[in-house]
Amino acid sequence: GLWPAAPAARAHARSISAEMHAGFVDLRNSMPMNIRASYPGKGMTPAVRADIERITGLWRDCRKRFAGAAAKDEGFLFGAISAADAMYAPVATRFRTYGVQLDSDSDNYCTAVLGHPAMKEWADAAKNEPWLIAAYELQ
């Protein structure tokens, strides 16, 4: 149940998950994940913007091609939540931390991801951790 049931959707979900796992180095390096912080405007470079455009393009494509055909559309990439959404959850947190301006479809997707109960639990736990990693506390 971690992947979409339809073969084409499942294959695409695995493909975009692999791209997330292996790619978007500029976004990762320039906008490190930090759920507790707010750094609007920091870290934006042309390379990061290219990563953002690729990611949001993937999201819009998945929602357009697969979410409407799903048995249940809960606002996630393939309708119902899947492993692909888990792969992109850290990106959704980065977009909020760095105040990235998104198109409405991508913003709605981030809202769905960040509103999922498991994501809320993860974010709450992160906000209550007693320690910090100085390298990710941007000045």
C-alpha cells in the first residue's frame, strides 16, 4: 500500500522518488531542511530556482495525470498518500522555511503534505527537539 496501485502510476511514483533521492543537490545544499526556522528569501540561486521549477513541474504533472484517476483524491501526487509523497515531504518543509513562492497547485500540494497527521507529528517532534545543528541555523 505504499505505492499507487495502477501500474503506470506506480512506475512513475518510483521514478520521481528515485529522482528525489538522487537529485536536487542545489536545493538541498542552499536550503537545508529546518522545520523550526524561518528564512524567507535565503538560499535562492539560479540553480536552486531550476530545482524548484523541476520539482513543481513534477508535482503538477503527477496531479494532472494520476490524482484525478485515483479512487480517492486527497490532494497528494497520486491521489492518496504514497511513498512518493514521503520522499517530497522534506521539500515541502523547505518551501515553507524559505518562503518560496509557489503556483497555487504546488502550494495546495504542500498544504496537503504538511497537513497529514504523520507529517504534523514529525514537525511537532522536530520543533520540540532540545538540540540544534549549528550548520543549519542560518544567520
